[in-house]
Amino acid sequence: MLAPEDVARLSSLDGYDRMLAMDEMARRLGRSLADVEQAFLAQASGTTVPAPEAANMPVPAPPPARAAERLDLAGFQYTYDPSREAKERRSQVAQAIRCPTCSAALGIPDVRPIRVTCPACGAVATFAA
């Protein structure tokens, strides 16, 4: 179930870092965390794991686009990164929205629908008009 490079990556990690990597792989593969952990332990020890039945595994539907909670841009500063690339990104910011997972303020352009990855929590959300 896991690619050899994924097994090698997980083998190099331990504790909380390994759990976070397994969680990311579970989301990417559309499997449960327990399935990924079981596959990693089996592949790391050299045994095989029977593949879970496809009929029992629900296919995750893409999350629906939702309206963004808009914030006033005047209260936010974006001067922490003086690089040219950061200045170009800041020039595209037309509005601020709140991350639906962790409530961090995110600066985004006017493009809709837009898929945003929160830099604070890593959650991915799609916003409509």
C-alpha cells in the first residue's frame, strides 16, 4: 500500500513527527490512519498486509466551495518578508478571509472559486463568491 520512499521516510521519523507524516499520507491516499500505520508496520517488518476491501472504503467527496468570512484588510500588516516574491504576492492580496479550521487570517486575491492552503494549520479549503 505504501511506496518504498514513504516507508523509508516514516522509518526515519519517530514519535509525533511520524504520526503527522502518517496522517498526511492517510489523507493523500484516502485511507484511515490505522490502515497506514498497519501497512507501515507490516512493510517495515517485511510482512504483507491484505488490502482493505474497496467496497467498505468510502470515497471521500471533494469539499464543497463555501463563502469566505471576509475581514477588514486595514488591520493587517504584511511587511515581515522583504523579498521581491513576497512583495509581488502582497500586491495580489485584495481581501482577507478567516481559515475555517484554525481561524487564522489569510490574504487572498479576488479569484473565485479559489483553493487555499492555510500556512498555519495546513487545512485546504475552497471558497466561492
